[in-house]
Amino acid sequence: MTHDDQPRFFQALDTMAEFFHDDLSELRQRVYWESLCGYSIDAWEYACTQALRTHTYYRVPLPGELLPVIEGFEQFQRVLTTPLIDDTAQRERQRQEDRAKALRQIEQDEAILAEVKARRAEQQHGNR
């Protein structure tokens, strides 16, 4: 999060404090910010929403309780934004390399066969 995200951060924190009837001192609020500012504001807001939905007692969850949700959200976002590998081009290159290799092998085999035929022809002319 950046300094510009602080209003959203503290709005979500204030919402939880109100909902859970938990007066957060300025010091506690600052500790939440310092503990969680390394994560995205979207992850923070998601974690707050999840806490409002699932937390069952009157106290704002501690940062450590929110971290698994925040980190899970960020990991999910990374998966969503990571482009899928399109290996079509790689497969086509491999196919072309395999074909070229096969053609080289055929050329080598044909050269060997031509050499064998030439030796046989020489041997047959020599035996006559």
C-alpha cells in the first residue's frame, strides 16, 4: 500500500472497529498500518470483509489473524494475472527441428547407401 491508500485502509479498519465494538487507540491503528502496509489495499479490504463475515467475537482481528487471508488473496491475484504459457510456437519449433533432423538422417542414409552401391559395383567390375 502507499500513503495514498491510507484513507481506504483506515476506513476499513474503522468499519471493523465499529462492527466489533472495539475502540482502537491511535497506537493500535498505527500498528495495524505498519504491520500490513506491505500488502495491497485490495487484499486488506478483502480480509476486512471476510473478517466481518466470519469473525465470531467482539474484537477486531489481530494483524496475524488477517495475514493468511491477505496472503491468500494476493497469491490468487498473482495466479489470475500471470499469463498462461502459449507453447504453440515452441511445439512448432520442436516439430520443425525434429523434421530437419529426420531429413538429415535420411540424407546420411542415402549417402551411405550410394557409397555401398558404388563399392559393390566396383567389386563386381573387378571380379569380371
